[in-house]
Amino acid sequence: EVQLQASGGGLVQPGGSLKLSCAASGFTFDDYAIAWFRQAPGKEREAISCISSSGESTYYADSVKGRFTISRDNAKNTVYLQMNSLKPEDTAVYYCAARPNSRNKYDYWGQGTQVTVSS
């Protein structure tokens, strides 16, 4: 059974940090790029970061560039998203998703973890 388990969300004050984890199982993790998406209430889902299967290539949306860092540990089948300097506008449900490195379509999705940035 394929699973992507996102965790690490919570309530944090503006300027604070959180580290999200996406633990994968049930597929060949090393063959898949992993992305983080987020969706705030009333807004469209936004792709915010992606990392290639090897970890050599990364992508960041302008909204998070310089504040968020994506990384992966293929030995642990886990991708991380370190989020620093959090802003209230980062409040959303964060999802991880997996796609084969050579395709643009995401095959697998996690269940989401809530991040709330508020004082």
C-alpha cells in the first residue's frame, strides 16, 4: 500500500520555524521527485517546493524562496521542509506529493498537515 505521511505542522508565532516531514512507503522512493503543496482557505492549491529523486535539483515558489528549505533522506524514505521566518500568510494545509522524476503528473498524495502562523 502506497503511503505519504505528512507531519510536523502546528501553531507557531510569526517569525518562528517549523519542520515538516513526509514519510513515504509502498513505492520506490529513490525514483520519485517529491513536492510540497499548500492550500489556504478559499485559495487554490499552490506548489511551493520540489526536490528531484536524487536531491540534486530543487524548486521554490517565490513566496517561500529564501525562507523554506527542502531536503530528502533516501535512506529513510523521507522528505523534509524546513520553514523559517514564518508569516501569517503561510497559514495553510501542507501536502506532500510524489511523481516519477521524468513526468509532471503526481501519482501519490499525502493527507496534509495544518500549519497556522498567528500571534
